[in-house]
Amino acid sequence: QVQLVESGGGLVQAGGSLRLSCAASGSIFSFNSMGWFRQAPGKQHELVAAIRSGGSTKYAASVKGRFTVSRDNAENTVQLQMNSLKPEDTAVYYCAAAYGSTWNGDDYDYWGQGTQVTVSS
């Protein structure tokens, strides 16, 4: 059983930056896919960014060019650098881990509790 703990959320003005971090209680080496998902009030859960063990990445169209996902298997952490934030980025952001090679949230095996990101206009 692996626990994932997110940190780095908060309140920021539009155009600002935040860096989210996800710390795992154990090794993430065995997880092929590590992802960040978000859920805004009244909206569905959506993939923000994910990274596979080989380094390939996937981003939601709405964040491409603004967000960067990275993973450090030695430190058992996953990061999400968010730049040029917009009010529509406001959501609870979740870190997730999957043994399989997948971008589909339904296939992820472990989830963190989430961290709130609020972007003011």
C-alpha cells in the first residue's frame, strides 16, 4: 500500500505560478504512470498531466505549454509546475499512481487526498 500526499496548493493571482509536489510513502519505481488530475466544482474529474516511467508525457489541451510534469524516482516524488495560471485552473488537484501504462484516471491504483488551487482574477 502506497500513500500519496500532495502539497503546494494555495491562492494565487491570474498569471502567477504554483508548484505542486506529490510525495509517496514508498517507491514509485514500480508505477509505470504517475498523474495529476483535477476536479472543479460542478465539473468532471479530468487528467491534467501524466508521465510514464520512460519519460513520455501527456497534457490536457487546456494546460499544454503552461504546465510541466516531472517525476523523481530516487526521491519518490512527482511535481507539477504550473505557470500562467488562469481562473479556470481553479480546482482540487490530485496525484495518482498506476501500475499500468495509462492516461485513463479509471485505471489508476492509488490517489492522494488532493490539494486546493485557487486562481483569482
